[in-house]
Amino acid sequence: MEYLNYEDGKFSKSRGVGVFGDMAKDTGIAADVWRFYLLYVRPEGQDSAFSWGDLMLKNNSELLNNLGNFINRAGMFVCKFFGSVVPPMVLTADDHRLLARVTVELRQYHQLLERV
């Protein structure tokens, strides 16, 4: 069985070692940042460790850099192929049905994530 450790030791709620739900909430760090990081470092084949420095590094290098790169590429695509203007979108009835269905699924997904 693999474990997620805390900095240089083990999580221990009784000794106050680690970060637990209420503490994570009190940091002001968005829940999605916590989710991203914990999924990124989850122990699969060996133990892994939570560290504040690594949380910051992964958030900046993996999450924000990749998101920034995606936004930059999308912007460059619009500039290159659409004269820097996002063309108007004309939705069909099928598009509206799909968007309604996706919206329902996303709401349920967000509700489930907030319960965790």
C-alpha cells in the first residue's frame, strides 16, 4: 500500500502534522488547486509526499503554465486564421440541446466535487 506523506514525515491528525480539510479551506487556496495537486502527486507505485514548495511549483509550472500556453495558442489561432476577431457563433437546435445536456452534467459534477 502506498502513502502520501507530509513534508519529511507522515501525516498525523492526532499530532497535528499535515494539512487536513479544515486547514486546507482556511489557507484560501482554491479547492480546484488542491484537487489538481493531490491528483498530480497521488501515490500509485510508491509513496509520495506533500510539500508546500512542491504545491507552489506544480501549481505554477504545470497548471498555470499549461493553461497560459493553451490560452496563448488559442489567441494565436484566432489572430492567424480569423483576423484577430472571434467569429460570431451560430448555434443549431442540436447545439442548444448538447449545451443544455453538458450544463446539467457539469452542474452535477461540481456538486459532487463540492461534497468531497
